[in-house]
Amino acid sequence: MTVLSNILLGLGVFVCFVSIVGIIRFPDVYTRLHAGTKASTLGSLFITAGTILSFLPEMNEGEFEITIHALFAVVLIIFTNPISAHAIARASMIAGIRPFITGFDEYNSPTKKEEEEEEKSEKEAEEETEPREVSTEKEVKKEETEESTKTSMEKEETPEDKKTEEVEKSKENGEETP
């Protein structure tokens, strides 16, 4: 029994160590979650099984309580690890964190239809010689406000503006200013 419990304990420690290495080495949140939850669940399962087996030969009242606590901990870990990993992955996806992708990805690669549409739009852009005048509501409103400010500025001509205009006209004609 002791040999089997030591093997289970050693296996559990090894799996937890692999989980730690995976968390450090993997590139993004999703693969790190995978390494952390799957391996730590399995590792804690092995460690708990090894602990229970080490107390089985001499089972008295105190050791029975330890076994019950260990089984309760295993059940709790088995249920909470996947749920928490799912919640973290979902929150990451909602936050806009994209998975790290290398190489060919059949789900995110453009389809032939999308490629054809892109080529078609590029050809249309090349064939088009005159730029189209497209005005949005914002541009129209901006032009209207500019025109209204121009007209309001023209209407509010002060006497000082008139004097400066007269001085400029007289300079152009070669007359002396009063």
C-alpha cells in the first residue's frame, strides 16, 4: 500500500509541475487555462488518492476524518475547476482577448466568397476615375454651420472694419489717408 500511495503522490506532484510549466510557457489565456485546470485537477486527484491510500492500513477515527475531508476536497476540485475555467475564458472572450493563432486556421481564414468580393471591390476602385462625392449627415451639417457663420460674420460689420477697408482702398489708389 505504501508503494502505491507513494507512486500516486509522485505522479500527482509531477502532473502539477507539468501544469505549472504549461502556465508559464503557453502563449495566451485560453491555453494557460487549459494547462492550469486540467492538469491541476488530475494532479490533485492523484495526490488525494495517494493520501487516502497512505492512511488506509491503520484506519482509526482521526484518519477516517482525514479521508472524508480529502474525498470532499476532490469532489469540490472536480466540480469547481472546470466551472471557474469556463468563467475566466468567457470573461476573456467578452473583454476582447483573442486566442493566439499560428499557421492555418480553418475557422478564421477568409472564404473563397470573401476573397472574390475583396478582389471585385479592388477592381472597382481601380476602374473608378472620378472620386464620388458622398456626403454624410455630419458633413452636411458642418457645411451648413460654416455657411451660417460666414453670413453672420458678414452682417456684423463694425465701423472699425469699414475704416480699415477705406484705408486700404485709398492706399491702392495712391491717396493719402486722413
